[in-house]
Amino acid sequence: MTPATAPAPLLGALTDRDYSTNSANALIHLYRAEVGKMTAYRQRLDMTTNWSVVTTAGLASFALGDPNNSHATFLFAMGMNYFFLRLEARRFRTFEVAHHRVRIMERFFYPAMLGDRVDAGWHQLLLAELAKPRSPMTRADALGWRLNRNYLWIYAAVLIAWFAKLDMSMPKGWVLEFPAAFALADIGNFPGWLVFLGVAVFYSFLISLAVRAARTYPLEEG
């Protein structure tokens, strides 16, 4: 009986035999460096979220601890959380640069080293990422991702606490009537209706960012 013949090699495919020792070691060290960068930025992302939670808790305790403290404290908390969100989104985009490179090597280099056949052109993809580092995620997508993962819950808590603060400023038994109730949000010469409008527009902007964000990570489709 004639032994089964081995399948013909695919044109333009790579296996572990195509890598020299120096090339393989260089790619392995690059992989380790990018994984280390991912780990560092993963910790930075957690740190920024912790800053947001601690700042929100501190400002809420201050505002709710004394009836004389202004409800504007919660508006300040909304602004601070947006600052943290922007900072975290920027870190997330940097994290994604390393994540993208790691996924390229995991999808092409290591399968080839384990004997699988992969597209020989994958090196150009990695070289392009190294020559001109760029995040595969836009700023808007990064903001949306971090909102969906963490900050929408924080913003929901701030909004509820703000409403509670406005309610606490009124005596027991008061009846909520509009448009007179808008006066609860007055800040100096700024009318309450304008404050409510600003908060509504800001939260609508946040929700639109969360809804429009990409649903999947790059290189994870299919």
C-alpha cells in the first residue's frame, strides 16, 4: 500500500522553519515587551477609575453632609468625572496599540511556530504598526468603551445623588410642581432651568457616545 502523501505546501505560507533564531527571539522579546506594556496600562486604567470613584464619593459626602452645602458640588463632580473619563480613554487607546500588536503576533507568529501555515504578508502588518504607532480605536470609541464599562454607572450615581440633594433642600411635604421646581437648581444668577438643560444635554452626549461606540475589538471579528 502506498503511504499517504503529505499535502502540498501553500504558496506564500510560513511555518516555523522560515524563522531564523534571531528573528524568532526578536519577535518573542517584542511580544513580552508589548504584554508588559498592556499590563502597565491595564493598571493605569484601574487607577483612573479608582480616582473617579473616590472623588465622587468624597464630593457626595461633602454635599450631602450639610444642608447648607450647594448642590453645585455634584455638577463639579460631573465635570471631574469627565476629566477622568478623557484621561482614561487616552490611556485606553495607548493600551489598544500594544493589544493590537500582541493580537497580531498571537494570530500569526505563534501559530506559525507551532506548525500552522499563515499568510506570509503578516509581517507587513506588524511593520506598519511599528513604523507608525496608531490606536485601532478612535477617541470617540475609546470614550464609549470606558463609559459602557465603568462611567455610566458612576454618572448614574452622581445624577441620583444630585436629585436627592435638591429634594433635601425643601421642607417635608412639599409638592413637586413645574416649572416652579426648576428654581431648586438655581446657582447664583444662573436660573435653574438653564442648569437642568445643561445637565440634560451633557447626559445625552454621554449616552450617545456609549451607544455609538464600536461593539467589538479590532482583530476579534470573524
